[in-house]
Amino acid sequence: MIWYVTGLVMVITAVDIKTRKIPNPLILLVFFSILVFQLFEGALLPGLASFAATFALFLVLYIVRFLGAGDVKLISAISPLFLMPELFYYWFLTAAAGILISVIHVIVANRWNQMMKQVYRMVVFRQARSGTEKIEQALSFPFSIAVLLVWGVMNVWVGY
């Protein structure tokens, strides 16, 4: 089952890299596959609790425009596999991988000046949207790459 979901997450990442969209049917397939797994493991309710907590936490990151809606749905769809305390590690590693990949992307894409201008506008003028959509697009990257990386690390660590 883990290899099946790993394949799905790899397909989702490839689609996200190519189209910058994450298809909802694939997210639902991942989510329900993990729920069925948790049902047979006797951990369906804790898995649903993990999903609810993860969705609430990462929804905040969507609201403040740090993540896209598809990224939040993908992160949340995977979360029922990880129960406490692994769930906290999943959250931390997902955020850390996203930050690390984002910094690498900015440096490699040579967009450091654009990022600093965006941060300056947000902090000094409290203008998150004032003509910055092109900058945001240039600085964004498919977050599913970070999710795939964390999926692999967590499965090796937890021992699935």
C-alpha cells in the first residue's frame, strides 16, 4: 500500500511540476487509500483527527498565501498515515523542506533581489498584493516536491 501511495505522490509531483496544478481526483485517491489502510490498522479515528489538525494548520498558510490550495490538500491527504507524535515531525519536516527548497529555488533562479523587494513591501508598507503577482509567480515553486521528499523520509523513519 505504501508503494502504491508513493507512486501516486510521484505522479502528483510530476503533474504539479508540469502544470502547476494538483488534480483533486489524485488527492482523493491518496486520501481514501490511506484511510482504508488506517481502517485495517484500527486507527481510522486517530487518522481522521490527524487530517483535521493538519488541514486546519496548513489552511492558515494558504490564507496568508504561503501555500496553494492544492498543496494544502495534498499535505492534508497524506497526514492520516501519521499519528501522534509522528504527525508533529511530519508538520515540521514539511515546513522545513519547503523553506529549504524555496531558498534553493530563489538562489538558483537568481531571484534574490525580487524576493527582498517583496519582503520589504510586505514588512514596511504592509502591501502584500500591490503589483506583486508577477514576483510571487517567479518566486513560487511546486511545493509537492517538498511533500514527496518528506513522504519518503517519514516512511523510512516510521518504518512502513
